[in-house]
Amino acid sequence: MNFCKPQIYVTRFLLLLLITAAAVVSADPAFLMGEDVVHPSGLVLSVNSIERRPFASGLGVARHDEVLINMTFVNTGVKTYRIDPLKDFALELESRFEPLLDREQRATRDAFNVFPAGQSRLDLYFKIDSSQKYTPILCFDLEDSSVRILCDAELQRLLQKSNESTLRSEEAVKIGKVLVESMRYTLAEGILRRAVAADPTNNQLLMLMASVEDASYNRDNAAHYLRMVNPATIADRAEAVAVAKLAVNLGFYDLAVSVLSPFEMVGRLEPGERLLLARASYYENDLAAAMRILDALIRDGSKDAVVYFTYANLYDRQGNIERAIEFWEKAIALAPDHTEAHFNLGVGYYKQQQIEKARSCWQRVLLLKPDSETLRAAEEALRSTDY
């Protein structure tokens, strides 16, 4: 029997890993202040206002701010819901804060019912660390479902303005970033598309539109916007890294290399960003550049399993299977649940005709709860070697 599927899947899972590592990690969808937010229960929430002010405290006491939030509930369902203002809400910044009662007794104290077709207003009070500057996110939990609302009056203003006219580029970038990070892709698309039409050379707008299209699985459209990005105009490292991550995700490895290389040459990339450049170089067939960067990361004492996994794949591509196995094993030692490393290690053993060792690796993959495609590959590899 001629078994060649593992070699096919090596390439596939190199790409899978690259996409997984480059993808932006997002939280649950978040809504904006001023929007009517529909909870699965049928309750409609709207944050009307937020006020943040310093909390007067004594000397030697940690500095705090007070946050007061006014909001409205409307029950569009057929069931009566009981809301407890001190238990059903939380405010997230860098940390999570629970509601309290304030000295001025403005905050709603008692639980209350929201009847079908009924409307209620309430005030919430939080005391937070004054050093925390993230945009506050109000979380409401009811019946195992939750909604998250970004409490930012400026974002509310920009959203309202976008309904009336095309936003200026800097305004569209500000709200567009928030909407993309909050997975509000449809809303983001409407705002960003008009802004790009007005300013088609703005790299940040183009990147955001590419992100929206990619998140909507419109990869051809995403590629269209990515091709419009001009690497020569990128002077900011953070912007270059953002461009490179999306470029790698969409297979534009040459673009990733072109925007990251200038920063790598002057030592301005973080280890993870250097690794991204190494992997993009690998796919551009610049194995020497990839190896140079990986060597430097290892000399610097990197404990990132992806560094060793990528180096193993590079050795495999060069036909040095012994060294590839060595580095896949190192990746697994650093990250025992690294499913792709276990799978590729099995491929390495298969190439050495060590079938039982290969099968053991693929069986290990099945126990690690991999993603569906890795699972299918391992199952097929096991079936194909079940002599």
C-alpha cells in the first residue's frame, strides 16, 4: 500500500497553524452605548448615560473612581423577569467590578420585575481603580445568557454621526476597530466601505475592510483590499504587524515579509513578531531567512513551542527528517497538547518506516480534542496504516 496522505496534511497543517496563530482573538460580540440591545430573553437594554468621576477618599487610601450608569429595560417577551441590580451586572475594564450602593443613594437598591410590554429604568454604581483606563464594558447576565455593552459616549456619538454622513478617516478607524474587535462586522462594513470610498489610500481603513471581508469568509474581497495596501507608507510598527498578521492569514506572505523586514533589520520586532516574519519567509521559500530568525530566537532562549514546531517543518522541507523529529519532540516537550506537532511527528516516523510509532502519535492526536480538520487527518492516517 502506498501511503502518502500524511505528507499532504503536513502542508495543510502548516497553513492551519499559521492561520490559527495569526488570527485575532476576539471576545464575545459587544454592543455600543445608545444601541437597543436584545437579550435572548426578549429584554431590550439600552445604556443611556455613563458618568465617571474621582472618588473622594482619605489619605493613604488607594485611588478610586466612581462610575454611574443609567439604563432602560423594555420587555418585548411574554414572560415576567426579575432583575437584581446588585447581582445581574458587572463592569469590566482591566478587572471586573461588581455593583455597589452609593452614598448619595442614586443607585437602584432593590430587585424589581419587568413585566411583558413593560419598561423600567435603573441606575448602577461601581467603584473602580482609577488607574484602569480601558473602555468600560457593562455585562448583564440572565438565564445563562449575557450581553456586553461598551460604555463610551464618544463611540455613541460616532455611531449616530455615521447614520447621517460619512465619517472622517480617523473617526471611521476609531469606531471601525472597536466594531471589528467586537465582531460587529455588518455594522462595521457599512461605516468602513463609505470611508474607504472617500479615502482609498488609507492603510488602516483598507486593513479594517479586509478584516471585515475575511471574517465574513469573503476571501477574494479581503484580498482585494489587502492588495491596495502600500507597504512603503507604513512607518508604524504596530500597523506593520497588523498588516502582516492579516496578510499571512490570507496567504499574502510577500506582503508580510515586506512590511516586517524593515523593522526586523533594526531590531524593533518582538519575539512573536519575529516568528511571524520567519514563518512568512518560510512560505516565500526564503528558507535561509526563516532559519536565521529561528536560530536567533532559540539563542535568545525562546520557550515558544511554535518556534521549534516551525523549525521542525523547515528541516522536514529540507529533507532532514532526523532533525525535524528532534524539533517536533522539543515543541511537544514545551506544549504537550500541541496537536499539529504530534501529527507531524507521526509523519516523520512514518517516513522512517516506524509505523507503530507513527500510529501512536496519531492516536495521541485523537485524545487531545483537536480541531475538526486535524481530527479528520489523524483518523485518515490511522485508517491508511491499518495493515
